[in-house]
Amino acid sequence: MNGTTLLDPTAETAPADRELTPRKASLDGLTVGLLDISKPRGDVFLDRLEENLGRRGASVLRFAKPTFTKPAPADLRHEIATTCDAVIEALAD
């Protein structure tokens, strides 16, 4: 993995090796999903991120989990996967 170690915050007992997804050369024409996990002030971070992504040529779709205590519902994950080229999840506290 190019010498980079990424830690998965889930309860894995042994981290799995995963390949990094190839990065796009530009955001022009891409649709980026912003997922608010419903923690306080995550929306503030995503608001600024949306402004910056728009300036870089990306279209932005906003999504929100009903609660941060559980995984996103399957229908929400499906919608994000089928409508977005990339997704950013907001974590805040």
C-alpha cells in the first residue's frame, strides 16, 4: 500500500490488507457524496467542504444517517453507491 498504513476504526481483531482505490486526476464533472453521520457540528465541516468541492468543479450531493450510533441503512448506502463517484463521511465532536 505504498508505505501507508490505514487503520479501520471498526472492531477488527486483525486488520485486512486493502488496495487503495485509484484517484481521479480532477474533480471536474464528478459527483461527490457528503455523508453526515449526525454528530454535532459535522454539518459545519460538510458545508465548508461543499463550498470547496464546488470551486474545484465537483457536483455535491448531501446525505445524512439517521443516527451516528448505527451503520447507515442499506437503502442509503445503495443510493450513495449508485449516484456518487466518491463519498466523504463527516466525523466531528
